[in-house]
Amino acid sequence: SDVLTQPPSVSVAPGETARITCGGYNVGSKSVHWYQQRPGQAPMLVIYYDSDRPSGIPERFSGSKSGNTATLTISRVEAGDEADYHCQVWDSISDCADFGGGTKLTVL
Amino acid sequence: EVQLVQSGADVKKTGESLTISCQGSGYTFTSYWIGWVRQMPGKGLEWMGIIFPSDSDTRYSPSFQGQVTISVDKSISTAYLQWSSLSASDTAIYYCARRITVIREKYYFDSWGQGTLVTVSS
């Protein structure tokens, strides 16, 4: 399966913009999905198909992709955004889901 | 409202067997694949496998093939994850999740269970 690389941690002050990257071979040819996992909770979908938002997810959350790197951007960061964020693609060759290692977002 | 409700936490000893469950509600259970994901303490998400409740078609990650068994009872809208002989390295939180398959090979998981903590000690 493909390897997805995320930074282990990102720190931002409240009100600033957080950017979390997800890179890997062939990411450019796949759809990238993002999940938020608050401490002690289950993952929750925040972005699908690279940049679509499920209903109920604030517009502050956006996704983009350039080449083989996808980026989750959180604008006007709030304390409640502090969580682990995981990217995911589907590997069509092995028919498996691939997850990145996760990024811990700390709100200073 | 789509809901996936998992069975409660369990504590087992090495070598014991275990089955955990995931019951779906609020949607047509047989129309969506259900996947299982492992999260070891302080670690990321690992995909284990997936099952289609309508016909029990099952796929496993190579890392988990032969280590666990995924099954389903569609009459009660419940998927299962089973171990025949647990080891300490199976200690983790296990999540079930519903897979969305609108676009071929661009699958994602839109709803997740609350997780089941499995603790295995010697």
C-alpha cells in the first residue's frame, strides 16, 4: 500500500491559520479524505474528495491538493480544533484504505 | 440519523478468544460496506478489513489477513470482529466505520462507531 506522510505536530495560536500536509507517491491521482479525532473520541470526517465538506463542518475547514501533496487548512483556529488529524486515500491496487500517521494540532 | 454502536470495552488474557460487535441503524445496513480500523495506544489509524453485509463479501488488509475474522449478521444489522487467540499486541481501540462508495476507488468513511477498547494482558 502507499505510504502517506504527515507532520507529527502543528502548533498555531487562536485565530491563526493551520495547515496540515499529507504527501505521498500518487497522491495526486487519488482522492484525499481528512478526519478529525478529538482526544478520547472517534474520528470524524471533515473533508472528502480533496476539498468537499460534509454538512455541519464549518467553512473554516478546507482542503486542497498540489502535485502529490494534499493540505488541510483550518482558518481562524479555535481551541476546540485541537485534535489529531488523519488523511486517507484508497489504494485501488491492493483494495485497501491507507491512512497517514496523523498530525496533532495544538492550539497555543 | 446514521449510527454505529459498538460493544463495550473488554479485558482478556493472552490466548483467549474475543468477538466485538458494531450495530448499524438509521440507514439500509445491507447497502454499505462496513470497515474495521485499529488504533494502538498513542498511534495512528490502521485499516484492517471490510465486509459487505448484503452478501458477506470480505476483504482483509494483508497485515491482518489470518489474524482476525470479520463477519456479519444482517438480520440484526451487526458486523463483528473476531480473534481466536489474542496477544498483548492486540491491545488497542477498534473502530467500525461505514464506507461511502459513490465514486469508484475514491472511497471514504462517513460514519464511525464510538470505538471498543480491547486490553490484553498476560
